Amino acid sequence: MAGGAKDAPSGTPPEARVHGSLLIAAPVDGVGEELACLLADEGFEVHRAADGESALAEVLGADEGERPRPDVLILQAMMPGQSGLEVLETLSREVGGLPLPVILVSGHATVSDAVQATRLGAFDFFETPLSPDRVRVGVRNALRQAKAERQLRDLRERVHGEIVATTAPMRELMAMVHKVAPTRTRVLITGESGTGKELVARAIHDASARRDGPFVKVNCAAIPHELIESELFGHERGAFTGATRRKRGLFEVADGGTIFLDEIGDMDLDAQAKVLRVLQSGELMRVGGGESIEIDARVLAATHRDLQKQVELGEFREDLYFRLNVVPMKVPPLRERRGDIAVLGRHFIRISCKENGLAEKRIAPRALELLEQYDWPGNVRELKNVVERMVVLSDEDLGVEDLPVEIRHPTDALNDEQVAGAWLTDLLKNSDAQMVSLKDFREAVERAYILQRLRDNGWNVSRTAESLMIERTHLHRKMKLLGIQRGET
């Protein structure tokens, strides 16, 4: 695949210049070459695919994180192998709708072909012989459409964050979200720390008729017990020492929207009683005030605790529990939805690269496998932190060597550490290691270890790289850096 981008020609009005990458799928000569030259001269980044299969690999490979996706795909209708219409149909079926604007080019198209292309979601249709002006306008419009769709995806990412629902437990959870969102029903969201309970609450709010109202989060565990009543219900001036002005409580702030009581299981019994009264009456009274204030706020609550057990122990009010637990929702831990891990991992890589101003990085299949095998006690939050650390610290694409040791060696890390410790102790006793720098000593240890693994594997680099849990190319670089020669004894 070849590509090139040039500055827009001086005759092109500044407002008409639209930048982006184009993938042209057409045989190497003829209309494909004509299109490539015309569009490259317009300043677009042009890439080529010789047939439909290659174009599919480019676009679907982008879905797997293997490469950046082009902004617009231009397909010649008649090509060796799959035709343009067949590629359109395959894309629509594999992805569940076209993931980018697609333009079909044909000199022999029938009305039924045009209808079929439109039904499959084609953005535009160019007839040959090509009209340069028609091509320029059509491609610019397609790129504007691609930009708008990209902005919409970014908005959805900001709204829904890390909610990924490709596995059955998460699809069931999201189906429940969409059922309860339009109602006024109270929801109790449970799940381990880091599973994304707040994201579920936000999704309920965003899909409800209250979406334009406020979403107010209250972390009940973070507010001191002596302040929680004032924070939730507000206070009047002079209500207590330090109350120099009237303050609206968070229930008032949430009026017309949603209040999310996170970690409700950590709220003390006195505050629970006051929350119960608000839920029963729809009214509150500020601390130090004598006037009841009507509020209309939908209440969502969440906890990682077993509230039923707390009720039995007398640590949580049974009447409040039943008021909150109208619709219970449990967010599954990450280890129960392993099929989401790869999708989440790639999602976090994209977000982290964007937030840190880095070029988008890919992740090796073996590294993804190890992420999927890990139990993630910290759930989605832990996965996000691990991926961000990998992205920031790695110089290149992400491989097994970038993973934390507990993920690379989930079962035998301790044994490896003990063996390595004994080996290093022996090495220090029988060498002049005290006379060399730490850098030189570290390189000597690494060289000896890699050399031994290569010998053990009969100098099979691929097998050795797999045993070391690093990429083959990374091992080649290490061998060159450490001066390891093939067959060395």
C-alpha cells in the first residue's frame, strides 16, 4: 500500500480544503490511478488497495486496532475477486453498518446497482468518465461526514466512558438500563469496587427524560458524618458555627435531574433516617431552617457492600433499603465478562494516546491474551490504570514485556523471583561484580539469561521469544544490542 499527502493547491479556496485519509480500492491502472492522482493533487492522504479483499483487511484491521482506519473508502464497482457491492455488503454485515463513508465508482452501473448501493449505505456514487469537480465535491462532503461521525463517537465516549457491552452479562445489564431509564423508578446498583457503577448511573440519567437536568454525584463515604446532613439538605445562615451564609444542599441542586448516592452503605443511621423522609415526602428542610422545600430529584444509589447483611446487623435501615432497592442492578466483575477485556483494552489505549498527545499504539495479540487471563481484582478501574501506564511508558507498540509482572507471570512469578534471586546471589559470590556499574551488571545478567534461553530452545528465536513472553522483533533488537551471535557457546 502506497500513500502520499501534498499541500492543497494554491487555487483551492481555504474554506474548501478538507483534510483526511482516503483508501481507493481499484486495480493498479485505469480509474484507480486517475482518482489517486487527482485526489493527491488536492492535498488528501491517498492509500491504495488492489482489490476488495485488501480493502476489507484495511478497514476491518482498523477495528482490531491493527492500524488507523481511513476516513473514506472509494470502491471501484468491478474488481478482481469481490466486487464493490460485495465489499459494501460484507462491511455492513461484519461491522453492523458501514463504519466509514463509502463511495462507489462505476461506468456500467444499472439503476438496480445504484439502489442496492444506497440500501447498503453508500455515501455517494461516481460515474465514469470521472468529472474532476464532481469527485472533489463528493470526497470533501464524505470527509465532512466522517468528521461529524467521529465527533459523535467522541461525544458518546465522553458520555458513556468505559461501558462496553459485548458479553451476555453486560448486554443484559444495558438492556435493563434502557428499560428503567425512561421511568421514575429508583435503582440500587451493586458491584465490586471499580466495576463502573457510576457509569451505569450516568447511563440511566443520560437515557432518561431528565438528561438535560443536573446529574449530582454524592460520595457518601467521603463526607464526614457530622457534615453529611448539611451537604445533602443544605443549611441556613447561622445554623451552626461557620455557617456564614445560606447553602443549598445537593438534593436541591439535583432538582429536576438525578442524584446519585454512591457508597450508600457507608452512610450513618441518622443521615439514613433523613434521606428516608425525603424519599417518602419529596420535601426537605435545611439545617437550621423551618420551611419545607419541595424537590423533584430521581434517586439512584450504589454500594459495593452487602446491604441485606447490613440490615440484618442493624447497620442499615430496612425501610430505606426497600425504598432504594426497587430495581436492583448488579454490575458484573471483569473476571465474569472476559470477552469485554480486549475491547476495553483497545478503547483505553485510544483514549490514553489521545489524552497524552501520543500517536495511536497497537497491542500485541499475546499481550491481549494475558490481559484476558488475569482476574482483575480492581476491575475496570485497574485495567484502565494498567493500560495507561503501559501507553505512557512504552516507546513503541505494546507487547508482553510492557505488562506488569503479576500479569505476565500470574502463577509462577514468586518461583521465578526465588530462582532468579538464588542465581544472582551465586553470581555475585563467584565474580567481581562489585567492581562494575549497575548498568553493566544488569546487561550482563540479561545477556546471560537470554543466551541460556536461546540455547535451551535450539536457537529458535520465535520459540525463545514466546518463552520469554516478548515479541520476536523485540528479541532480535535485544540480541543485537547485547551482542549475542547466533550459535554462540
